Amino acid sequence: MHDVFEARLVERFRQGDARAMETLFELYADRALGLAMRLTETREDAEEVAQEAFVRAFRSARQLTGGHTKRFGPWLFAIVRSIAADKRRQLRLPTLSLETPAGAALVSRVRTEDEALARAERKALLDALESLPEEHKLVLTLCDLEDIPHAEAAEVLGRSVAATKSLLYRARRALRDALVAGG
């Protein structure tokens, strides 16, 4: 049902219906930003990546038609992935983080022991995730963090559903091993 609704939206957009474009944006903006945030270093980068992905998708909407119609969501997520990869390859200037002494001092004033423990666990998880190969990080981000169905993740990854599930299994094992080794 959702596929039919989405296909109609894309077709209406291709015919110049601006409300269809707004609806597609509303359906996918949060998920595109969430994926971009996990694939980039800062929120600003993520917002830039998500915005550029929508611009490219809307400019290229004609590619969604033909004998083998693509679904908008997976197609958009593949664009996010590509733009984020390009951004990671660019030279980056150092950014101020809460991990700097000044930022840490400010944060430590309001931190409780429980918050400190949760933060340490989150950091350990993010460090373990960061140590994985790109394809493992991406499949974990799509399937586990963004809760994208296996079929859609397979489209983004350019793999079969079975190959995506296998990759996800291996990625989860690698993440578990990285957490054990780091802990």
C-alpha cells in the first residue's frame, strides 16, 4: 500500500505538483537526516548532506520511472550515502567538540554518575562502530539505527536481501567483538 502511495506521489511530483514534493520531503526528512548524522562528523554536515540529497533527488525524479521503477526512500538513502562519502573525503578543518577541556568542564557540572555511565557506554559503542569497515557501519546504521527494512537497505547497498541480511549478521558480530575487545 505504501509503495503505491509513494509511486503516486512521485508521479504527481514529476507532473509538477509541489504538494507531492512536500509530502515526500515530510515522509523522508527525518530518516534522511538521521542517516546523514550517522555518516558524517557534525550535525551541520548532516543537515547539508540531507538537504543536498533532497535537491539531487528532486532534480532527478525522472530516474524513478521506467521498466523497473525504483522506490523513492531507498533511492534517496543511496544519494545520502554517496554525498556523505564525498564529504568524508574532503579535507576537514578541526571542530570544537564537547570532548575539549573547555567543553568537558561545562558538561561535567551537570553530569550525574548515571549520565557519566551512559555516556561512557555510548562512547564505547560509537568507538566500536567507528572501528568497523564502512559497509558494516552502513548496514548497521540502516537496519539497526534507522530501522530501515532489509529490502530497502538492500536497495541502498546494491545487494540482494539475502546478502544484506548476511552482511548485517557479520556486522553485528564484528561490532560485538569490537565492544568486547575495547571493554
